[in-house]
Amino acid sequence: MKILAVGPHPDDVEFGCAPLLIQEVKKGHEARIIVVTKGEASTSGTPEVRVQEAARAAGVIGASLEFLDMGGDCHVESNAVNRFALARVIRQFQPNVVLAPSPDPNQHPDHVVVATMVRDASRFARFGGLQELKGLAPHSIDHLYYYSITQTFGQKPDIVVDVSEVHKQWTEAMACHKTQMRTRSYMELVESRARALGAAIGADYAIGLWVNDPICLGSISELGRSSRHY
């Protein structure tokens, strides 16, 4: 399996969904991180330093890393050029699962823009007649899921994943972003939420995801056995 995670800024994937990538890499699957800015508007840390931090974090996660230039932090626009750039990545990498930041308008504006671009790019990637993607075979992903970065996205998650076994590695990945810890305890914020969500399912730590489309099953037995018992 291949899993693609898209982040607006150099630390968003690490704070939002890194343990999911770590789990899949440990299973022998391939993970790639795409970041569309270098955190140019950040109060702490230069773009060069933030790129280095992201590279170290990707190494901890075990994922490949690529930066796309989409105008810079706080200047990301959902336009055709950017959507096709993401669609090209999807066709080249051919992921089964794509992870995008929450489209919740209460989060950073870049998060919302990137969420909608990833959704649109996932659709473009499967359309065979687009000249902008000529030369790359169409690709249909299996699932698009949204992750929350620093706030809870709307209602309860549609999917909750127990990430307790990779918590230490997740912490190491987040800790790579030292510049972002200078002004706010982001790691403490993220871990508090993961503990609370984990407690709801009887686990130490958990991550929530929201679906873009309904999950299609042949029968209810395909859901498997939940870790929570009633």
C-alpha cells in the first residue's frame, strides 16, 4: 500500500497524522509527505531551518518528503496550477490512501485551502482527458481522509485509530520541529487530544480521521472487531 500525506506547512503532517504513516511504514508500506510551503510566515524559524526540521522528521517517520512551491505561507491559493501540481504527484506516486488537513474553517486558512485542493486534485488525477496531466497514467485513489492538526474538526471523528504503539516515534518526529515549540507547546496540545481520544476507545493514544466519501463495504462483517467493547 502507498499512503500520501499533504501538509500546508512543514510541521502539519507531524502534528496531525504522523503516527498513521509510522504504522504503515512499519508494516512495509510506502509513505510520502508533500508540503506546499516552507513556513515563510512563521514567527520562529527561517524557511531554510524549517525545511531541515521537516527532513529530519520525515527520516524519523520513514517517509519520503517533497516540497511544492505554491506561493508561500499565508499565500496559498486554490487555483488550477496548484491543483494540477498535486494531481501530478498523485499520478506519479499512485497512492491508495491520501491524507489532507481538515477543511474546518476554524483552522489556519492555508489548511482549508489545501484540503479543498487535495480533494479536487484527487478527482483530477483520475480524469483521462486532461491535457495538463498528459503523459501520466490516470490514477484513482481508494480513500481520502481528513486529519486535524491542532483543533478538533467539527464533530466526533468518523474513524479512530489506536496509535499507542508508535507514540514514542511520533513524539520524536514532532520534536524535530524545535523552532515551533518556542512560542507554544504544540506537542503538549496534540498529545492531550490524542490521550483524550485514546481514552474514549480504551487506548493510551489515538488519532481521529474524517471521511470525504462514505466507506463502502460488502457486508458489515468487513468492519472487523472494534477495540472498544460495549
